[in-house]
Amino acid sequence: MAAMKPRTGDGPLEVAKEGRGIVLRMPIEGGGRLVVEMTADEAASLGVAIRDCAEVPFE
């Protein structure tokens, strides 16, 4: 049986290394947060995809 983890609730955007993976916690409309665990390679690919999106403003 899977371990029951507490709900993350509302909070800021967070990215942290936890165990062997990288965990992204992103606030969503309507409350709560989307939680995604990924490998370092997947996180790097996500970063490239976001950076390459022409609609994302960077300073």
C-alpha cells in the first residue's frame, strides 16, 4: 500500500531535490498546488522547453 502523504495546500512555486528526484510544486487557480516529481534529465528538458517558448518573458 502506498504511503499517505499530507496534502501540500497552497504555497509558493517551489522546486527542490528530494531523494533521487526533483519535485516541482506549482500553485494552481482555485487553490492547491500541482506536484510533479521528475528526474534531473526531465527537469533540464522542461527548462529548455520553457526557455524556448517565445511567449515567456525573461529579464
